[in-house]
Amino acid sequence: MKVVYIHRNEKAGHSIRRVFKTISENLNESVDYDNVHLPQFGSSPIKILKNLYFVYRMRDKKTIYHITGDVQYIILALFGLKTVLTIHDLVFLKNARNKIEFYIKKLFWVTLPVKIAAFTICISENTKNDILKYYSKKKLKVILNPISNEFNYHFKEFNLINPIILHIGTGWNKNLQNVISSLKEVNCHLRIIGFLNEEVRLLLAKNAVTYSSATNLSDQEIIAEYQKADIISFPSLYEGFGMPIIEGQTVGRPVLTSDIEPMLEVGDDSVCFVNPQEIDSMRAGFLKIINDKSYRENIVGKGLLNIKRFDAKSISDKYLEIYRQLDRSNLN
């Protein structure tokens, strides 16, 4: 059985690629898999057409094609073949600059791909519910994201004097500006992974928040950031899943996140939930983790139990069953 994973261009980031690296490495030996990255980065019409042509040239009736996320339109080049589509979130609709772009993205990233795919996988109930707002004619399957085998528990004595707060991502939905405002007069070091624009730098200076930042880190460098951190900051305004929650918990760190879906689904009762819209709520959450040892150790312990739901082998087995169903089908 041959499965080809089709990933977005490598310049778009490696988070989705890491998820499916974990899944593919935990499949049994009956699966021969390969990874393909699209050659074009971006979604201009000419780049989309070049990516479609690139994929069209690899068509093979015996192969199962799994589009791993963010480039759902690629399924148009695979019409009539055995296809699996994983949708992580619909943030691209929220990022649409106008109604025309919204309806184009809705058609080519949601409606048509979901209709064409043999199986459409959502990584959370929240993503499933978002899709059903726009396309309710097909059954969607929820399979949670797995923890990478490269993440492991790493003991670190909590730094009470100047804890390192790790914040991954600087897009609008990552809520970095509210995090910065909430840390005013809090003794800490904010470690930011992602590009900082001038507005963010000015806000950091205004609130006198000590910080450092990094970009374009390798997988191993990201893991090292988790290991060095004392607290994981993830009070996002919108997510499809929330990998930093379970990655931080696997390493053994307390996690602060938003009291909205899908973070409620992923974090269960093993994180510090805050209102991501309210600075005071976020500040109170950070201070509780820093100052209350019993509370901090309690959510760390619960986090180590929570991550069992995201076991790589059991999640890979769910994908394997889908591949087997497609392999047995007579789809041509």
C-alpha cells in the first residue's frame, strides 16, 4: 500500500509536516509512504496553477494521496483518485481581506475539497464544527493530532525569580500583544518564537517586558526551547488544535491557554485557563502559576496524564484504518 503525503511549501512552516512525520513513522510496515512538498509558496493564481500541474503529473490510480493541510485546493488535481484530506483550521477565511477572497477561499479550500475527498479529517471537534457552518453535506471524521516521539519529559527546577515564559507564534491569532500587556510589572523573561514587527517591539518597550526572540528554528531547537522554559504561553484567539499545549505538557511544563475551543478540548482540566480578551485574567493566570507551587505542580501532573490521549501509535492506527479502507476500495 503506497501513501503519498502532500505538504505545503516548506517556507510556510514545519508544524504540519512534524505532525505527519509522527503519524507516518508510527504506521506499520505494510505502508510504503513518501513525502512531497509543493514547489510554490503562496496562493496567487499562477502559483496555484503551478502547484496543481506539479501534483497532476504524479497521478497514479494505485496510490493513496493524503493532503496534509493548508493546501486543500490541490485535491482538484487528484479528482477521481484515492484521497484523504486533513483540515486543521479555517483561519484562512478569517484572514480574507474582502468578500471576494473569502468566497474564493471557501470554494477552493473548503467546499470543493471536502466534496471531492474520499475522507475528510478534522483535527478537533472545533474545526469540524467550523467546517459544518459552510459545508454540511458530508460526514467528517475527527482525529486528534499526535505528540511527536521526539518530545519527552525533561525536568527543570522552576525559576521563581525570573521564569522564562515561552510564547510560540506571532500571528494575530496568537494574541501576543495581550500577553505583553499582561506581563507588565511581572518579573519574567518572555521568549518569543516568531517575527516581531515594530508595533510589537514598541509595545514590549512600553510595558518594560524583558524578552528575546528567535525565528526559523529546527525541530530540535524548538524542543530545546520547551526544555528551557518555565511556563508555556498559549492564550490564542483562534486555533484549529493547539500543539504547544500538549508539547509543553509532554516536556513537563505548566501551560496557560484560552478558555475557548479547541483549547478546552485539548487542555481538558490540565492547564491554566484564562480569558484571552482580558488582560487582568491573563495576568492573574501567569501570577498564579508563578506564585502557587501546589497549583503549578498539580497542572503539570495532570498534563502528563492528559497527553496519553494523544499517543502517536493509537492516532496513527486510526489513519491506517482509513488507508486500508481506501486500499480495499474499487475507486478508479
